[in-house]
Amino acid sequence: MRFFSNIVMRYYKAILVAWLLLFIGLGVLAIRLPGLLEGDGFNTDGEHQQVMEELTDTFDLPAETLFVVFDNTSDATIKETLANIEDLHIAESIQSPLDDPALYKDHVSYAMLHFTSDTNGLVEKLRETIDGQKGVTLTGGAAINEDINSASQKDLVNAETIGLPIAIIVLLLAFGGVVAAVLPLLVGVITVVSTFGLMTLFSSTMDLSIFVMNIIPMLGLALSIDFALLLINRYKEELLNQSVQDAVSTAIQTAGRSIIFSAVCVFIGLGAMLVMKVDIFQNIALGGMLVVFMAVLASITLLPSILLLLKGHINKWTIIRVKPGASTRWRNFAAFVMKRPVTLIVVALIVLGIGIIPVKDMELAIPQVDSLPISYDSRQAYELMDDEFGLGNQSTIYIIAERKDGWDNTEGLEEMKKLEDQLIADKDVDSVNTIFTASEIPTVEQWEQSMQVPEIKAQLTPLAESFIKENKLLLPVTLNLNGSSTEAQDWAREWSEKDVGVDIMLGGHPKFNQEIFDEIFDKVGLLLAIILGSTFIILMIAFRSILIPLKAIIMNVIGLSSTFGILVYIFQYGHFGIEETTIALIIPVIVFSLVFGLSMDYEVFLISRIQEEYAKHLDNTAATIDGLTSTSKIITSAALIMIVITGAFAFTDVTPVKQIGVGIAIAVAIDASIIRLLLVPSLMKLFGKWNWWMPFSKGPYKASKWH
């Protein structure tokens, strides 16, 4: 780090110019990012995706469908509205409730607008067309996603409006001066904007989820401010006894090293998500790693350069006098912990255990329309349509069967009939749509006889062609199961693996859910192994200890388990004014991956200082007291910043974003209080010199200085 610090010291003006140019360039790109985000990111390359592409490309079925819901409207209004939409010439076809009684029930009806390509930019046109008509609302996947995108951008502004002013107050309390308090925020803003610009560059090679708009600022601001807090704090300490240049150099070599180490831990958690081949995890992993990289780069290059430019005026505009050195209050607290380690361990574990209890009731689900607040018209219309027509009571599976010798021959027709009979015999199947059910011709023999009559053949041929394309057969199957249910997923999984005599692929909502759930649950073991294994090795090497990394991992797992239990209590049980809802499927993975790395920041800050003190006099209790005393303030300040920035998303509208923000805030609060201030020092006291035991080292209690 000495060589690196020398480079920063020598070329700090060039570094400032480079950052200015980089910020301007990436800032221009960042403006484009919101318009490039689409979908919720729950996509994976599997059978479902292949089948849906086949439906559009081979069988000419709509690529997407939007719904126009009519509530207490006259037939004249319905007719006029659909005529106006038809005049736009953007929908491939329109199914009107005036022509199909199945789409009309009491005072509610809906029309289906079918599109052969994606609906980018069309939702706004459709809404402009129906705007002002009472009881007429547009809904469906594309409309809901656009509302989530809009709500996410609104959420970001709301969260920053709440979080940043409180963060400034925390920074003022930590540093006392306006200049020192503003610098971390400046670094955070530059980091986030630059990362947005980089993500814009990636939009040409991958689909970006709308949740990126919230995750990057949430993580980027919190980490950037934490890193800057650490470096500025060390710089101010060194400035009391050194010149500006020497103080900056020392801060880079000490705090800068801790920042890099902490970032590596976060990187591991984020990178582990790449093993899950679901777009949202790929997006968050990429965006998270980029923002962590930019946060580290800004903290060890841009921030020191600004400090050099300020020439020692870091304390300018001081409004609160902050006493230097460790406070007596923290030392008294540390001594209190050392005297009662067993009692505090028992109390801490009981508190965390109570938090873990609700985990047994956790229900995971893929976020759907309920991600939006009830105030959005697209959600209200969709739920009205669902309630009135019972859409949630059934689901559709699309089966594409492939036969080398084709289907328009006797053997092929017999195979088709056999497959139809197998499906109809299944207790969960409500109906199967084939050439036999659609034509009401019950047997292969009667079908072939009918095809011998020219007049009947002319009627049946278009019907057959809608189901058969060369060697591929389409079989739409209606299940009497909710598409999001575990039973529907089990059905899709079972039939995907079943030997039915021909090659089949499944698509549709149940198959989509099954593939997402299976991808996550099949890979979660590998993800945990990567995070836990890598963290153990890094901490073991850093602290030359077996017990310290082992304790850190166990305590993090307990703390995160308690966090998930509290999330269930808040969201699933519906407390604190929160609407009862399931936990988004992504939450455990994202919160675990992010927080496991973030919590290592505090572990490194605390243990490295304890290790440094222990290496001086080999007194474990004294070292723990000194380490806890000297780091408690900075850990508390850093944790408060993290809690404020992420916790501000609790006041947002999009449910998964709210759950992520609340989850991270709770996890950090537990980690920085119960774990870091109570459990860690208490366990350090109990294990004594064995904390520093390392096999094959020169002596059983040898400690290494943190270099």
C-alpha cells in the first residue's frame, strides 16, 4: 500500500481531473439507464423460455397480452374504447367482451390485446388513449412492470430524501465539521452515478431488471459513506501529530487496506450470486460488484486527493466539538462486558433466538402484482379481474411435443390421442385442447375418415395447422391449480421428467415458477459454500486464527436467521402497518449475500484492533477492552449510516425493495449491536489466548500484527 499511496500523493491533481471527466462521461450515460430497465428480472434460460419462443415463432401465438378492464361501464363505452385502440394499429388482435361472453360477468368485463412483439413504448400510448374514461383501466404484465419501474424511481427519490439528511446528521455527530461530513456524501453520489453509467453500457448485452435502480444506490451510498467514514476518521487522528501529506499517506496505508479487505468480503457475497442463472441475481451481482469497485476506487483515490487539495481544512466549519481519542463511556462499557461474558452471551442468544422463531412460517413467492401498492390502478384492475373471473384458480401449461416422423399420420395421431388421454386422466388437469377436443371428433379413426371428405377436410385443415407445425405439436393444458402454488410446480416438474413416448417441453406460469424455485434451491448450497468457505479462509489468513473466523461465521448465521424471522413477523404477519404479504423469493439470498459481506466490515475493524493490542502485551482481556473502546464509535457511526441509508427504503412502495431495505437495516443493526458489542467481546473473553491459536504456527498463542 505504500507504493500505491505514493502514487496518489504524487499525482493527486491528475486523479481529480480524471475523476471529473469520468463522472461527466458516465453521468451522461446514467441519465439513460431508467429507460433501459424492463421486467422484474425473474427470467432464466430453460424449457419455459424455449416453449414461449416456440409459441410465438412457430405457432404464431401472441408474445404478450395486455388487458383493458371495464368496471361499471356501458357497452357503448367498451365499443368506443376498443375502436380507439384499434385505430392505433399496434395490437395484432383484440378479443372484446362484447363478442366473447366468457370475458363478461355482471358489471365487470375485460378485453385482451394481443401483441406479436414486445410492448416497449406501447403502454403509454394505450393509457393516453383510455385516459379520462371512468372505469376503464389498463393492466397486465407490461403495464404492471412499467408501474413498478416508475414506482422504483419514485422510491429512490423518497429514500434519498429521508436517508441522506439523517446521514448528514450522523456524520456531523461523528466528525463535528461540515466539510468532513459532506465529503462521504460527495463520494457516495459520485460512486452511484458512475455505476449507473457503467450499467448503461452493459444494457446492450444483457436485460436489466427494474430493481437495479434501487439496489445500486442502496448499496453504493451505504458502502461509500462507510468507507469514507473510516478513511477520514483515520486521517483526522493522524493529522493531530503529522503533516497533511503524511496523514493522508498513513490513512491510505491503514484504513485503505481495511477498506480493500472489507470490499473483498462484500465482493465474495455478491459474486456468489452469479452461480444462480436467474436474471435478477445476475443483475444484482453485476451492479453490486461494480458499485463496490467504484466505492473502493473513489475511497482510496478520489477522497485522499480531495483531502490533499483541502490542505488540512478538513475541520473547517466545525459546529460540534468532538473530543479526540477513546471515550471513557466506551471503556466502561467494554469493562462491563468483560466482567459478565457468560450472562451477556446467554441474554444475547435468547434475544436472537426469539427473533428466529417466526422463520418456521416463512412463505417464499415470486413477486407479482402485489409488489405494487394497492393505490396503483394496474394492481386494482388486475385483482378485480382475478376476483371476478377466478383467474387464480386455474393455470395453463403449454406442452410442445416433438416427433421425428411428424403427427399428420396414423401413428402420429395415435401418439397424440394417447398423450391426450394420459393428461385427461391426471386429477389436476381440468381440460386439454387438441385437434380431437377442438373438433369434437373423439377417435383417430373418425378423424381420418372425416379428412377423406373434401368439404370437411377444408374445415379441419386450418384447425389442425393451429396445433401441428411439421414435427411439432402444441397441447394447451388447463390445470385446476393456482399457477403459483407448490402443487402446480410439482405437476410441472413431474411431467417434465415423465416418459410419455415422445419428447416434450413445458411452458407456462407453473413451469416458470418451478424453474425459478429449482434454480435457487439447487444452487443455494453452492452459494453458501462459496461465501462461508471463502470468508473462513480470508479471515483465517488475516488473523492467523481458527476460532475467530469460525465464531464470525456462526454468529453471522445466527444474526441473519434472526433477521429473517423479524422480516416474517413484519411482512408476513402484517405488523407495523404493513400489508400482509409473502416474502419475496429473492430476499433470503440477496440479504444473506450482501449482509454477510457487509458485516465483515465491523468484524475486521474490531478484531484487527484487538489483534494489534494483543500482539503488544499478550493480554487478551486488556486487548479486547482496548479494541472495543477504540472501534466502538466508528463501528456505531458506520452502522448507523448503513441503517439509515438502507432503512429509508422501508418507506418506499415496491414491496421487494422495501423488504430488502428493511432486511439489510435489521441485519446491520443486530450485527453492530448484539453481535459486535456483546457476543464478540464476550466470546473473546471466554476463549482467552485460544482465540489466537493456529495449527502449525510457532507456538500455540502466537499473534500476528495486522499489516
